[in-house]
Amino acid sequence: MRIAAAQIVTGEDPSANLDLVAEYTAQAAAAGAQLVVFPEAVQRAFGHSLKPIAEPTDGPWAQQVRNIADQHGIAVVVGMFTPGEPTEEGKARVINTLLATGPVPGEGAGHIEAAYQKLHLYDAFGFQESRTVQPGSAPVSFDAAELRFGLATCYDIRFPQLFQHYAREGAHATILPASWASGPGKVEQWRVLAQARALDSTQYIIACGQALPEAAGVEAPEGAPTGVGHSMIIAPTGEILAEAGEEPELLVADLDEETVRKARQQIPVLANARPL
């Protein structure tokens, strides 16, 4: 199955961000991809107020994503924000959500419809996502053709048990949209963590982050986690099959069920793990 990762830079305007989704979905379809992954926070970039644009996954912004997916005959995974419950103090919150939607590869094979709510909130490096975002409560996966995909978001990458859960449930790949915060050593951490998650769960990792705003000529809000680029598609053996630079870019790679099977036979970490 051919998949694509669309490394883009989103801004404050959800409509303009939809234009980017349409543009890169068309590029991915033209490249023969059957599924295209976009970063976290596509609906609106971090650093801007999220509550005013939060909507359910059957709302108008999400429906436009479905229309784009259907128009190009390709499944789309995109980061958006849905309404959350207020805190005990009455402060409004949103839910950091991934929407997976679009036709299943193969004529008449059905339609993908899944939504994942980010489990691990980014309360690290001086940022506190939990002040405005409500955490999710459960892993979510979906099937497309012969492959099963888990869903994770950004900071989730630091929690290997989530990726191992998906692998034990039969996932061949985990999709990991992100808006990775910049800083000393952060690109290196992103790369090492993505390779480690592939190796310790023997599955593909599609790590699609926001591009570095400065590299794209975009002025970003100061102090917000707005992306560093370096999206990657990683094999179950930890090999980087494709990696972007700092600028917007479309990555394409082929995923194969047999590659996962062989990796799990040769590196049986899931089977060999012992309860502690």
C-alpha cells in the first residue's frame, strides 16, 4: 500500500489550512498514494485560540476534509480540535483530535471513519497543553485494505506502551501526526524516538510533523510548538525509508504486510517480552 506524509505549515485560518489539505491530497493521489497523513493542528496552528474553531468530527470543517478525500479517492488523516468539557474551574477546553476519513483502497471496499483523541498531553519543556486541552481515554485504530493502522499524536511518541498496544492488536503501522516544538536537541530526539517506536513494536511509523515555519517563510506565534519538519516514514526494522527537511514537502513510501511479518519473526520483541 502506498502512503504519503504531507509536511505543511498551517496558520490561524481554518479555511486557508483546508486549501493546503486539498493541494497536498491532490499531490499524494497523483503520486499513487492510497492514504495521506497530515500533521497535528492542521485546522488551526498552535499559538492561536483553539476554542472558537473547535467542532465535532461531523462538523463543516471535517466534512470538507471528507469531500477532499472523496474527490481524490484517497484516505486522509488530519489533526483538528473538537469541543471538550470545561475544567473544574469552568475554563473551556478542546480535544486534540485526529480524523481519519476517506475511501478504503480497492473499488467498493468501503469508507474509513475513525477519530483519535490525544492520550498524552504535552506538559513538558515549559509548555502545558493540559491547561486548555482535555486528554483522550482510549487508543484507536482502523483497517485499510490489508493493513491495520494505529493512531497517535506528537507527545504520545514518548510512551512506547501505546505503540506496543497497537502492535499486539495487529497493527502494521502507527500514524503519528505532530507539531513538534523546536529547541536544542529536539530534532535528534524526534528522530531517535520515531526509530525506537518502530523497533520496539516492529511496525511502520508514519511520523508527519509540521514544517519549520521560518523555512516556509511563515511567521509563527512565539513560544508555541509549531513544528521543526523532519517528517519520516520508518520501517519496522528502524530504517528511515523517507525523511523530509525543514521545508514543506510530500513524502511517499510503500508499506508491505510481509515486511512487518518478517520483522516480527526476526526481532520477536513482542513475543519475548515478559511481564514485570
